Amino acid sequence: MGREQVETVVIGGGQAGLAVGYHLTRQGLPLVILDENPRIGDSWRMRWDSLRLFTPARYSSLPGMRFPGSPAAYPTKDETADYMEAYARQFGLPVRTGVRVDSVSAAGDRFEVVGGDHVFLAENVVVASGANHSPRIPGFASELDESILQLHSKEYRNPSQLRQGGVLVVGAGNSGAEIAVELAPNRRTWLSGRDPGQEPTRAGSLPDRVFTPMMWFMATRVLTVNTPMGRKVRARFLNPPRGIPLGRVRRKDFEDAGIERVPKVAGVRNGYPMLRDGQVLKEVSNVIWCTGLTPSLQWLDLPFPTNHGIPVHTRGIVESIPGLYFVGLLFPPLAEFSAGGGRRPRRRIHRRSHRCQADR
């Protein structure tokens, strides 16, 4: 293995990693962005075919470059991926694709980042690989009959993957709702899970275009870690995360599509899904688990603190490990705040040549 020295390694070439790269590049700071996919934007290209963003293009741009097309449009996953690729090209970001990071550990006063045959010695590591990675699937899934095809929403692409017969979609959040609506026209479809509610307006409608700017202002200016209201919302997300209300799909759409809403899946009986009310779905030939993802940070061989599985940080800065940063997570855990609810002073990344602001 060859060893390469670089000031900052950014792990993950998605939206968060590219945005970090943009700001560091503008300040003339040496860095490299590592992404495990063969092509920039593949994290979006590999999602299900009909997926669109849940926010209009005007709110989906990265710093310094407007998302192309109508500001009111909801971009497709491929349009999003192509935009990310164009963004990296536009600003000459040093992205290395096809490099999956296997481990990050301390090496004296630096970090050793190992990815396959690549080894980087870095003063700073920015983890921008996303909040969740590993599919969350209940343990009893292994008890389902072998004739039943099982896919997680992370693996689902389109209806052609499924076997003949009915499909049970487990998880009634936005992913489960959209996949169920897509499948219902051509096969019997059950949708299991808690009703997450729905947004007051349908995505893309005239009322939505009126109220979205106000909601966006609340999300970016009011519900932040700097305000009591934002900290209260953060605590709700962490104890535990419950998902967000339905956006594009409405409850009425389930009825119109012929989707059968059923209680939560509680287990397996004789190889078939059993619901909480004791009903057994014997006509199910496919199960799609839209049950979310869990953090997977075992490759970080560093003693950083966590809360509910989420790294404890102050605006991305890990106080206990100088040089380690996280970008792209939800709200930081409560442990980072003082008893009075205030925020600790900002810290700056230490460099041999100069210092630079790290938490903007």
C-alpha cells in the first residue's frame, strides 16, 4: 500500500461531501473527497426508478450553483445525480470514485484512512457519508417462507423485480407509500404500518407553492439548534426518530389505488406474515421492507461519543477528537449542550499554516 498525505479527507461524495468540498476549495485548502460508487451521483441513481425529490428544485441546490430547470419542479433521482456530477465538474472538486473507506483510525497526531489499496494520512477527516446506511429489517423476516421474495426499499428499483402474486409493503412512510401506489395498479397490495399523517398540502400544488417558502424559513431559520424551539424539535427526533408526514401521496390515494391498509406486521405464522390483530396474509408473494436504515459507523475506529447511535457533535465538530467532523446528520444529540441550553463557543480546525472556520 502506498501512503498519501493530504490535509483533509472528506468521506462521501453526496450532497454533504460536495458542499464541504466547495467551501474548502474556495479557501484554497488541500483535500480529497472519497466516494465508494463508480460515478458521482450513483447514490441517487441506484434508488428506485420513479423516485423524485421531496423538495422543489429551488430548495435543492448546492452552494454556488442553481439546480437547472424550473425552480418549482420536483427533480427526478437521475436529474439529481446528473446535477451532482455537473457540480463537481464545475468547481473542479477532487473526487475519487470507487474508493470505499474500510477504516479510520488515529495515527499519532493524524488520522489513517484506509480504503482498499489506498491509505491516506490526514490532519482532518470529515465524515459526510450520510446519517443511515444499513437496512433495518426485523429478525422474524428470516422465518418467512422461501417462496416469498423479500426486498428492502434500498434494493427495490421497479415492479419487474417482483414475483407474481400479492405484495406486502411494510412501512407506511413516504417510501412505503410511494412504492405501494406504484405497485397497486397491477397486483394486490397491502400497506402495513403506523399512519405518519400527511402534510397540509400536496407537493407541487398551488397551496404547496404558497406555503412551502414559509415552512422552509421555519426549518432553516427557526428550527435550528440555536433556538429553544429547534432544540425541542431535535429532542423529539432523537427519542426516537418517527419519520415525517406524507408529502406527495395522500391518504385518499391509497383508497383510489385499491391499496389495503393493514395493522403492523407482528411476526410470522406458518411462513406467512402475521399482523398485530392475528390476521395471516397467505396470499403474499413479495414483501418490501420500507422500514428505514440504521447508522453504520463501525469502520470509524475512534472513541467518539454517541447518543441514540448518533455521534455527539457541536455543529459538526467532535469536541473530544480534534480534527474529526460530521456533516449531513440530523440534529446533534442533546449531550452537546450545556445545562442552561446554550451552545458552546465555536471551535476552529487547527492547521500548521493557518486556521480556518470549520462550522459554517
